Amino acid sequence: MIAALERGDKATRVEAFVDAAFAFALTLLVIAGDRIPGSVEELLQALKSLPAYALGFLLMLKFWTAHVAWSRRYGLDDATTRRLSLLLVFLVLVFVYPMKMVFGALCSALTFGWLPANFVITSLREVPVLFIVFGIAFGSLGMVMWLLYAHAWRRRDEIGLSARERIDTQVKLWTWALVPVVALLSIASALLIPARPGIGWWLGFPGFLYFSLNIATPLLDAWSRRLQARMPIEGGA
């Protein structure tokens, strides 16, 4: 397959700002929290937060690489691009805290408390609230990425998207549309599943729904590659 054309071969000021904001957001996920460990015991305790930190790092990386790929592919630097990119930055900085708490709670639950959550849940009723806040933030980030691809699709003739690139853009629209959809399903399940003793693993069901994206995304990518492979070489990107 012919390599995709990179129109944004030079980083713009808004891209540099987005990169810096993502780097700052990652510092908020720092393993040791807000201070350096003062003893070996504190160091070992801080290192127990590594799995939750790694999960948060990977999720942040997903959105950062998605924005980089979008910028390189389409090379747009207009008012809409800047507004959506700045909105993405704002949401990322807000998203850090619920993400850190959700992954901390997940790792703690899977290890029966051996890995610390680094925050206190005083009531089971607080768990659905955590998933709702996470869902709003995560779904909003996915919606911004969808809007960026929708913006590129509207300007497809102006920037000269090839047949293969149009297929890829359409599939990316489907892919990013799944993020707010899954987030809404998670929020709905958090509202509907009763937070009471004895509910068991169902209390974490709103969080487990997000793993469906790890199945759907590769399938959509494979579908995109098959569609592009059927295109004649003359229409390649």
C-alpha cells in the first residue's frame, strides 16, 4: 500500500502548544504523587502506583498520537482546527484526575487492595459518580477527535484527499464516534446499576464497557485496510 501523504510536515504553534499540554498532563500522573518519597518503604509504596500510572500514560498517549496523526495527515491550521485543538487540551487537563482515580480503583480492585487506589471511597454510591465523571470526560475527548475528522472531511476537496484517504477518513469518523457512544453506555449503566452491598463485579461494569473499544478499533482499522486494498493503484494516496 502506498504511504499516506503528510500535508502537515511542519509543526504549527497550536501543535506545539498541544504537545506541551499533553506533557504537562502526564506530569500530573506522576507515580509518587505530590512529593518525593522520604524512605525506601515510601518508595516501594509509590511504585505500587506504577500499573495505574502506566494505564493512564497509555490512554493519554492514544489521544496525543491521534492528534499528531490527524495534524500530519490533513495539515489544517484554520480557526476551527485551533478551537478544537485547544478544547482537546482543556479536556485533557480536566480528564487527568478522574482517569487517575478510575485506574487506581481498577488496579486496587483487581489486586484486592494490594495496589493502592491513592484516594478514599467512603460509600458505594460514590463509585457510579466516578464512572459518570470519567465517562463525560472520556466521551468529550472522543467527540473532539470526531469533530476534527469531520472538519477534515468537510474540506476534503480543498485539501485534495485521494480515494484511499477518503476511505480512511470515513472509517476514522466511525472509529471516533464509538468513543462517545461507549461513554454514554457506561454512564447509563452507572446510573441504572444499583450501588449496594452484594452487587459484586456489576458495580465495575460501566468501566469494563470501555474494553470493547479495544476490540472494535482494530476491526475497523482492518476494514479500512481491506477497502483501500481494493482501490486501483492509480487512485492511491
